[in-house]
Amino acid sequence: QPIHLVDYRPPSHLVEDVHLTFRLSPKGTRVIAKIRFRANPEGLDEGNLRLDGENLRLISLSLNGHPLTALDYLLTPQGLTIPAERLPGPAFTLCSEVEIDPEANTALEGLYTSNGMFCTQCEAEGFRKITFYPDRPDVMAPFTVRIESDLPVLLSNGNPLASGEGWAEWHDPWPKPAYLFALVAGDLVAQSDRFTTASGRDVALNIWVRPGDEDRCDYAMDALKRSMAWDEQVYGREYDLDIFNIVAVDDFNMGAMENKGLNIFNSKYVLASPETATDRDYDWIEGIVAHEYFHNWTGNRITCRDWFQLCLKEGLTVFRDQQFSADMRSAPVKRIEDVLQLRARQFREDGGPLAHPVRPESYVEINNFYTATVYEKGAELIRMLRELVGPDAYAAALDEYFARHDGQACTIEDWLQVFEDVTQRDLSQFKRWYTQAGTPRVSAEWHIADGTLSLTLRQEVPATPGQPLKEPALIPVRLGMLTPEGAEILPDMVIELDSPEVSRSWDLADLAQAAGVSVPQRVIPSLLRGFSAPVVLDAALTPEDRAVLLAHDGDPFNRWEAGRRLLREALVADLAQTRFDTAGVIEALGHAAGDTHLDPAFRALVLSLPSEDDIAQAICDIGLVPDPVAIADAHRALSARMGAALGPLLQRLYAENDPGPAYSPAAEDAGKRALRNTALRLLSLTGDLTLARAQFENARNMTDQVAALSCLIAGGETEAAARFEAQWQGDRLVMDKWFMLQIAQAPRDMALDRAKALTEHPLFDWKNPNRFRSVIGALGQTPAAFHDPSGAGYRFVADWLIRLDGLNPQTAARMSTLFETWRRYDADRQELIRAELERIAATEGLSRDMSEMVARISG
Ligand code: ZN
């Protein structure tokens, strides 16, 4: 049943063009497809025409105008095959009519309805639920679409051709795979604007939303225009149609989708107003609007040959959206946030039973591989490649990539070949990053002897499921060295760690002279600056060394990292009951947080604690078994201790960083709010809720309101949540926050009962993925409650996953990753989780998505 990369075969037939007609009706939509095929000169097999099709009621089928009977083809639940001998020749036209039921489509894949509107999600394999078609990304064709419906707004890909009462036609001239097809029909209103491309093409921009939401589109529109300009300036990529549409949909499995000229978004990542969206939401909107727009070149114009190559478009597009956000905001802050995400999601995945290479070699259900590894680690590989070849060669290689492969469906080999051709560099070792799973561990040793400073770097790539042995990776380690006084004695450089061990040495006197300092007794290395590779670094730095880096490192990422490691060590020491100078750490952090030369957003990050999940992993790394309840208590105790020890500073930060009454989502004000609300949080956790109460009363934007509400819930005040509910019960996106915060912020022994009670709430609509995630997901991401020693947290999550799987396998399967770290925990907990996994696996009618996930997690 698994599909393997090595089994790839080119398609037997290519598509010249497609004409689709949709007669929309909620329960019985007719889809008429007219497809012109021609034999693929590169086809390898006997030449049968094989079309994918699932859940389609076949009405009629004809070939070159001649009706086909059941004897002419083979129909299975997966599709339709017309044997080569029944085909009239190398070129022919197939017409089909099918009926589908969009309203019954709860999986939200293919054509479905959401709040009375029709919409589609075809990536990866949803188009086969719309009509019979070769639903594979290496078949690209121009599409013409006619939509017949009474609904006022009828949209598809490409440019509008013509429209009239009850119909509209669209034509997309750019050949595309079926996964980029989209259709939307509904009672929608647009917020519109225009953009003129560098070469003078006038593009109409529209963001389509439900009536009432039109005043929440400004920021997404602004982000879109900035993205279009940025891709022209930085990558030389222009938009290529006369119109660009974005549609916001409430029921959506993922974040958004880059359908050609018609991006469809989870409304969470489009709609924003200061009153209803937080700074984080604005940040996400900017990044996701950019991401989907950037796919127009990296994904659409150049697409993937097969789904194993998913990282070709996703890794590159994530990297591009990260670059964009770094340019729009603070680059160091963006880098820290990206690394936080990478460690929280991808390292967790890479270190557990679901570890897989950035380019997987087999899958059962491709939807299970839209992972942090493919996306985020995939983006890190592009970043490393750029670091290794340099920015100029990177730019030249990208130009060549677009020139060489425009209009094609490509592989990672094609991508790396471009870099090899442009740089004349052999990248075969670098390619291991795409094929080997697991997070490499890099260790460093350094010493001074006889006036020589030596550094040795070592690497080890851990075994992962199915990959017991690994070859050394090519790891760019950016580094510098500081004196104990904080002067930089070894300037910033990159060492390519390309074997199990690499050593370098320097004459210390020469270094000292060049740096203009006296010869030091010892040095402090600042390793992996900017997080130059996605690895775990072990370096025997003392807390004093880290404090020097926190105070003086020229690399902002490593400054933050030093503080973060100190906090982690303080928490681990507390839990492992070893001695540690926590007071000294708090003082050093306070120093950095109070430094007004530094960006407030950066200072907020300095004061933020590692997550409970990070601590659990850190405890495992020193060979102990994490206790989630003890971790939650230690986490809270350390926050309170920081709040008490830094009280006057935090009060001052709170007072000094008020951006004033007018709300701007831009980085500068958002950074001030972040610092202010971080201070509020630490102060509140000392037990004094005065400031939080006042802020909750006076908040004029959702960022401040949510920050205050979080503190009040954490402080055990239930009345604030009731008032928030009364104020926002009519707003779906805000209510998602309300559901989530009551669980995630609850005192730890209350979270599970809260979650259970919230599933009885009249607004708990479990069929809506956002709402489901904000309750079941929130509980699963609240470790002390999820890992309740009774097993009740596991049972709660498993019950709901089983229930959701019957309706929406994709979202249910994705959330099964809540269990992926189960082997970290004690034998009792492991036993309880294993029982839940077995119960899920034994469920009758379990989806392919969920079966694969549970089997892999169980190991
Ligand atoms: Zn993407």
C-alpha cells in the first residue's frame, strides 16, 4: 500500500487543455469535463489511460464524441482506466459528466460548502473528488472553467473570460497541475485594490469575504502589495495574470492554499482588525499572504514532479516568506521566532517516531507529510545552501532555476543541479540533508596551549526509524570567539563541518593583536551564530560564559540563545535538584531586558521562558524521565521568581513601553506591546493581578486584551473570561481564542475539566477545524493536563480524534501528533498512551490517514 519514490513513472498521457463546467447545487453538483489528451512521448508503459476519481457518481462518458459503455473501461473506487486498445489513437478528447455532493463533504477536500459558500481544496489529491482526471502534479494543462449558479460571486483560476446572469467563465493560460485548481461561489463582498507590476501590467486585487468582514481586510491587502513588490525587487519575479483573488473561508483544514490566481485562506489568516486580532495574528497574516503569493513562482510556475518533491516548493517558499518578514520587521527577532518554531515542532518530530527525511521516500497518505520537517527544515536547507554558496551565487542560481525550469514539474535533483552548474561546486554531500532524517548533534571543544587556540567540532547524526546508519552531513557552523571581557577576538567566520570531526587552530597572539586586545587566558566561543544549521549544539559553556555572551555577543541570535540556555539550565537544575545560581541568571536577563539600546521585541524574547515541552525534552536529554506536572510547577515558580526579583524593572518596562492609544500593527509598536505584556505576565504570576485587571478594563486592542485575560485566567479569576465571552460571542475568530485560553492558561489541575466542559458549550462546533483545534488541540498542548497521571487527558484526546476521524481524517490525523513524544515519559504513562493508540487503531472504518499515523507513532 505505501507509495515509493523509486517507483515513479512518467504519465502515459499528457493533457493539452481542459474545459470544465460546474452546475452548482449543494447536494448534487454536476461537473462536465472535456479533456484533450495526447500520448506522452516519454511514457514508459503500455499506454492505458488511467484517471483518478473518488466519490464520483458517473453520469456519462464519451471518447471523441462516441459514448462509452461499461465494457469500454474499468471503474474502481480509486478511478477509471481505459485500456490502450480502446483508445482511438495518440490524441483524443474525453468528455465526462459526474455528480458530486459538496454538502456531504465534511473532509473539506475537493469541492465543499462552508457557511453556504462553495469552495475547493485540491492539494494534494482533492481534484480526483471533483472529476476524473490524471491527478498528479507532473500533468500540467491550461484550464477553462464555466460556473453556473445563482450565487452572486463565481470565481476560478486565471483571468475572467465572460459572465452573465447566473454564470461566469474563467480562463487560466498558465499550464498547471490539477492540485492548483480552485473554484469559489458565494454571497461574498470584495475589498479591492490595484497593483502595477514592474513591467507595467495592471493587476486587479480582491480579497473576498462574507458581508460584514470587509473592514477586516486592510492588513492582508497591504501585505499582498508589499509581497508583490518584494518578489520583484529581491527575486525579479512579477505577477503574471490580470487579477489576483484571495478568499477567506471559515472551514479550512490548513492555513491557506496557493491556487493559481485564486488563493483560498483560512479566515484566521486574512481577517484582522485591532479590536479582534493580536499582533501575532497580524504577523501570521503577513507571512502567510506572502507565502501563498510567493508560491506563484515557487510552486505554480515551477511545480513538483511528484509529491515526494514537496519540499522543492514548500521549503523554498517558506524560506522566501521568512526573508520577506525579516525585511519587513526585525531580522534577528524573526530569526529567533523561526528557530523557536523549528525546535518546538520540527526537532520534536525529528527526535521521535515520525522522523522522516525532508524528501521522504515513501508514504501511505501524502497529507500526512505536510510536516514541519518538509516545510521548516526544508526552509533551513535553503538557508544553509545560501550560506554555503554566498548570496550572489544564490541569486544567480535562482535566476537560472527560473529560466531553466519555468513551466516544468521538477525534482530536488533539478534544483541542486542548478546550484552545481552555477557554482561549480559538488553538492552531493549537501544532498544528504534531503535524504537523511534526524537532527545532527554537533559538539565543540576548545583549548589554549602554547599560545595556540584550537577548536574541534564533531558531528553525529542519530538513528531514526528505518535509517539506522547515517553519513556525515555538511554543516555550516558560523562562529566567533569572545574574550571573558566580551571583546570579539576571533571574528565571525563559517567552518564547514563536513566529516565526523573538523579542527582548526589559530595563533592567539596574532588574533589578539588583530582584535586590539591583550592576549586572554581563555576564550568563549559563540557557536552556530544566526543558527546557521538545524542541529543540536553541545558546548561545555559555563553559566558565566553564557552570561558574557548574553551581554556582549555581536550576534543577536546567540545573545538571545545564551539567555535561553541559562533559563533552561535553571529549570532543569530545579527539576533535577542540582545546585544552580538562578538568582545570577535572573539578574543577567534583567540587565539585557533593561538595555534600551536593544529592540523591545528582542528584549521580550529574552524574558520569555522555554516552553514546558522544551523542558521535557531537555530532561530527557540528560537521561531523566520528565514529569509534566513537576515541569509545570517549576515553570510557574521560575516565572514568579523572575517577577519578584525583577519587579521594579518590569514595572518600568510596563510603563515605558506603552505605544499609545492608536494601534499600529507594525513591528515597532508590536515589539513594545510584546515587552510590556511579557512584563505584565511575570508580574502577574507573583500573584498580584492589579495591573492585569486594569489592563483588561482599559484594553483597546485584542493584543492587550488577550494578554490581560491570560494573566487573569492563570491567576484563577474566572469572571474575566465570562465578560470576554459576553463581549465576543458573536465573533468566531475571537471565540477561538476564548476557548483556547481557558484551557491553555488554566491553573494546571483545572485544565482538563475546563476542556471537557467547553466541549458542551453551545459554540463548540467540533466540525470546524479551528474550533476543534482550539479545544482539543489546546488540551493536547497543555502538558500537565494532557499527561494527567490518571490517563484522562489521553482518553479525552483519543475520544475526540476517533470522532473527528469519521468526518475529517486529514485534521484528525494531523492532531494525532500530540502523542508523538510518548516514549519520553514514565512506564505508566507510556502504557496509558499505548492503550489509547491501540484503541484508535482498532476503530472500525478508521481512515487511511489516521491508520498510517497511529502505526508510525506506535513504532
Ligand atoms: Zn506552501
